[in-house]
Amino acid sequence: MILPAPILRILPEGILLITGVIITLAEPLLAKNASRKPLGWFAVLGTLCTIFASVMQLEFPAGMAYFGTVQSDTFSSFFHILIAGIVLVTLLVTLDSVEPDTESLGEFFALVCYGAVGMMLMTSAAELLVVFIALEISSISTYIMAGFRRKSAKGPEAAIKYFLLGSFATAFFLYGIALIFGATGTTAIPALATSLASSQTPILAVIGVTMIIIGLGFKVSAAPFQVWTPDVYEGATSPVVGLMSTAPKAAAFAVLLRILYVAFPALHNHWQPILWWMAALSMTIGNLGALRQQNVKRMLAYSSIAHAGYLLAAFTALSQDGIAAASFYAVSYAMMNIGIFAVFSHAGGFTDRLTLIQDYRGLAYRSPLLGGALAFFLISLIGIPFTGGFFGKFYVFASTLHSGMIWLTIIGLVNSGIACYYYLRLLVAAYSKPIHSDLLDGIPRASVPLLFALLLTVAVTLILGIVPGRVLSMAKAGAATLSPAGAIDSGENTALK
């Protein structure tokens, strides 16, 4: 039976929503001492169906549904597949590291599904108010997951900090929407470019776009809105950090791309300098901050700030190549980052027994599998050839260089060199001579869920580094879908061809 077209437009979100609702209803029916892991496997099944539905959407012609509030196209399907893949790895890592009798484990699996629904809806929303609602769905779920480890004081602290600062960011985003509506009389993203041309108060739109950038800048932990990141990453569990450092950022970047390139290409003289400085500050503050860290999660928190800067650098290219480079980089960064947290989650457990760099000394000798995976992801983050990280940075810097952003490219390359130090410091610790450590002695054997998670992340990172053409072609096809409403250039830049 063929589903109606409107349902097909939101099929991935619908599958995950139904999955989360079933898990929520099923958990209270289980005995108090019964394992909740079957609910996690059900969430994995729902996520696999979501990936299949997202791939199916690539075969359908682009279009809108529900009175023009939701749009499905190659761009949204690209990020749907990415977000669903991140969720799949997160669920597998959680099944590996968490104890079967962990309190409210079923709620955790449901929250992962609900959060992913909001993230996916953000990427396909064609209306600013729908973006706001989807952003709240995603944010509330991640706020709760950040404090899931309630027996540790750092868990609730992380959740409170994330919630309070996130509320300020949400307010900026909502006020920005209000100002844009006042300037144009609409909140429909495809109609904003036309409405802006006849606006009597374009200055309101400029202020509104700036406030939206501030709100989304918080979500992607870009400087100077990054202050929450180290504390929240340190307090949350490793599977949650792996999720929140990748999927919400991918969704926020997708929203920002659609808003800036579809709705406000005419204002690029105003928003491009803002993104230029945010990119430069994020790369510099992130990498310099990571140099001082001994805690691995805080180190990777500052690293994520730097990588947000690399992504924002692609935004300033003002071309389809810049959009494609940002999309490609989002995939490569997501895979290698969530892969690292899979290693941390298994080695340190759901309670994070291993927190410092020195705690991982000799990891490769105690567990060659974890040591090898960690080394591979670290060299990808550095940007060594034949890894996804290399081509990700290459495409980003190529797009900025061909767009005349020479100084931003130089800043990015210098920061990439700085980042080598703290990544190699962790790598050297993992392959240093083992020392007596009860913590490392307690590392369990790799489980089937962990093996699948590592296989998926390593394989994708390797494919992106050896044969990146297929993913890059999808990214460029997605970038082309943002052009008809008024892209900034005609795509004549050939940096990625």
C-alpha cells in the first residue's frame, strides 16, 4: 500500500516518534527487576527503519506538505540519514555500556528517539515557527539526557547549566523570528527572500537574522557562545556526549544553511562578517582551550568548539561548494567524534571511570581493538590523508580559499596544526608503556553492539577518506536544492569538482 504524499514527507520522523511512544508505553509494563535492554534493541530496529525511509525519500521528487511547513528534498534527506546514523551508534554504545537494571533506562531510549525527531524536523522545516518547535523538542530531550546520571553531582549540574543557557539561546532565536516577521510579514522560509525585497524596515530583518545566528550559535557551541560546552560534556555520560556533540549540531547547521542561503541571500553582506569572526574565534578559542585540558571529555569539548569553527568557515564561502563542504564535514566529524566516545564509553563504562588522559596510558596494550580504533579516530580528527577528516578539512579550506577568504583559510590551517598536539598527546598515552591500573584492568570484552558501532564509524570514516565521491555528490545535490529560491551565486566555483 502506497502511503499518502504528506505522510511520506515526514515518514522518518513518524517512525522514530512511534518508536519512542511504544517504548514509553512498554516500560511500565515490564517487571521492576526486568532488563530494559530489549527496549533498546527495539529502538535500534526503529532507527534502521528510519534510515531506510530516509533513503527512500531520495527517490521522491522534492516537495512540501502540511500547508508549506515541511519540505522534503535531497538536502533534508541527507541530514536525516546522518542523524539517524548517529542515533543508531548512540543506541548501540548505550546497550554496550549500560547495566540492564539501570534506573529509567527505557526512558533514556525513548528520549533519544524524541530528540532525533526534533533534529530531523529541524532539517526539513520550511517555516521558522516549525523550526522553533523542532528545536525545543530536540533541546528538551538533550537537557534531560545530560542529567541522566543522577547519582553523580556532575550530571544534574550539567543539565541545569545546559538548560539555563539554552533558554537564553532559545529566547534569542524566538525574538529573531518575531523581528523577521515584523520586517517581512511572513515566517515561511521560501517566501522570506521575496518579502524582504519589498520590506519597508529591512533593518529589523538584519537584527532578526543576527539573533537567529546567536541562538543557533549556542546550539553548535560556536564562540563566543561556547561557555556551556566543557562543563556539560564533563557531566554527561559518554554516549550522551557522543550524541549531543554531533546530531544536534548537524541539525542546527542544516537549519542555518537553509535560512541564510534560501531566505536571506540578499543580506549576506551583513551575516557573512558575523560568521567569519565566529569561525575564527571558534577555531582559535577551541584549540587553545584544548591544549590546557587533562580531562579527555573537556579536551574534546574544546575540540568540538574548534570543529564548529571549521564548519562555519565553509558558510562564509557563499557558494554551493561551501554548502556541500559544510555538509560533507558534518558527516566526517560526526562519525569520528561519536566513534571516539564509543571507545570512551566502553573503556570507562556508563559512569565514566576513566576521565583523565593519563588514565588511558597503555590502553592499546590492554585492548588492541579499542586502542586501534582510538588511534584511527584521532588521526582522522587531525586530518591525516585517507581518513574522512582529511577530505573534510580539504573541502572546507578549498571552498573558503576559492571564495577569497585567504586569512580565514590561514587561521584554519594554523589551528589545524595546533590541534595536532593535544590529539597526539592522547594517542601517545594510549600507546605508551602500560602501567599498573585497576581501572584499565577492568575493561570488559567488546560486546556485539560495540563491535557494530565501531565497525560502522570506522568504515564510514575510512570510506570518506578513500572514496568520498558518493557522499560528496549527495552533499552537492543537497546544496543545489537550496539554490532555486535565490542562492548567492550560480555555482561556478569549481573547488570541489
